[in-house]
Amino acid sequence: MSLDIANSNVNRNITLAGTSVAIFTFLLFFLYPRYFSGDIDPILFQFTLAIIVSVIFSLVVSATYYYGTTLRTAIFGKAEAFWLIGYSLLLLEPSLILFTVKLPAVALYALVLWFSYLYLTWLQFKKLTKKMKSTR
């Protein structure tokens, strides 16, 4: 894959992840009061939240892998480290919010996705550092 395509995929995924976080926020803002009062189906509401959390997870993991393909330097710099921390916290946000509003089933699902993201990121970083060492 060319670097231009990988860079454009990272940018697209970051935009889509941000949009998905906004959708998640609006879902909670507009539908949670109706869920709390019993006006809407609680199973469907939680399923909808689980879907949007899955979308955010998929986009963040995809962007992380695309970003990994664009790294060609032997130094993992401060900018990349802060980007990785920010993206990791972005993916943690939905689970913390869901625990806060007392939706533990969906919050646990989001937390499991977050831990799997950390594991996949660790695998990607391990692969990249191994590749960078072999090219020296």
C-alpha cells in the first residue's frame, strides 16, 4: 500500500471516529432520559449503544494499523506517542461514560473492546519495532 493511500485512510478513519463519538454523545443526550423514564425499549437502546461503540472501536483500530504502515522512521517520537495516548483514551471514553450512567452491560462490552485495542496496538508496535530493527 502506498504512503499516500495509507495517510488518506488514517485521515478518513479519524474523521469517521470523531463523527461516531458525536453520534454516541447525541444518542446518550437525547435517548438516555427516555430510556431512564421507560419510554423506549431498554434492550434496543443498549444494543444501539453497543453498535456505535463497535463502530468507534473498528475505526480506531483501523486507523492505528494504517498509521503503523506510514511509520518508516526508526524513532517512535513524542508526536506518535501522544497520538497513541489520545487515541487510546478516545476509545476508553465510551466505557467510562456508560459506567457513569449505569449501563454496565454495554460499558463492560466497551471496556473489553478497549483492552483488546490495547493488545492489538501492542502487537502492532511489537511488529513495527521488529521490522525497524531488521532494516538497520
